[in-house]
Amino acid sequence: MLSALQFLVGRWQGEEQIASTRWGQGGPAVSSVVARMELGGKALVLDYDEQRDGQPALKAHAVFVAGTEHDQFDMYWFDSYGFVPAAAAPGHWDGLRLVFLRSSPRGQTRHIYQPRGYDAYKLTLESSFDGGIHWEPVLTGRYRRQD
């Protein structure tokens, strides 16, 4: 059921608004994203490169794979802040958006990918430090296809 990931395939440029959090100061950022199907269409590999004030800020590498159930997925997220997943982040496609929940000793982060037609998508990141009771904004980004 990797077809639900197809909307992410391509080269993208994004404009982001990052919230001030316990991890750092907020503000605008720009990013580039390259996502491609790999392993004979069994995985989506996504590379993310963020810049703030014209300087490199965050790099990430994510691998998305189909889960065991229909419309279920797993995401493995690695980033230049040092995050290495102990386990996959479970996710699902609800017909309108792709939602993943990453958990670590630092708390939980919810990734919400929402297609906006063929050539755009929106990404929202939110964090929780109390087991998902309260959520704090981390990032809102809008991305446009470049190819």
C-alpha cells in the first residue's frame, strides 16, 4: 500500500515557520526535500535539508515502509540533532493525510503530511512531553514541487 506515499515523491522547496520550543529559538526557515521510491517500490526514502538565516540548520533522512495492515506505515527518522530511532514510528493514511507518531526519551513528535494537489503538500510537526495529552507546535511547512 505504498501508493499512499506517492504524493511525496519528487524534489520540493519549502517555506517553514518554526515555533520556539525547549529545543531552540523559532523563526522562518527554508528547506529542500528529495523523496524517491527505493527497493523496487517497497520503501520511500526522504532527504530533508533546512536552512535558517542562510545557514544550514537541520538535515534529516527518513525511510517510510508499508506496515502490516492496510493504510498502515512505519517511518524511521534520523537527523543531524542526533536522533536515532529505537523503533519505527507507526503511522497511518486516513484518506486525507499521512500521520506518524515518533517516540523517544525526548517525548513524542507527531508528523502530519497533507497533500495539496499534485504539486504541493503541507507538513505539521507537534510535540508532546506528557504522553500525548497536550501538543505544542514545532513546525508548519508548505512545500512546492520543483520537478
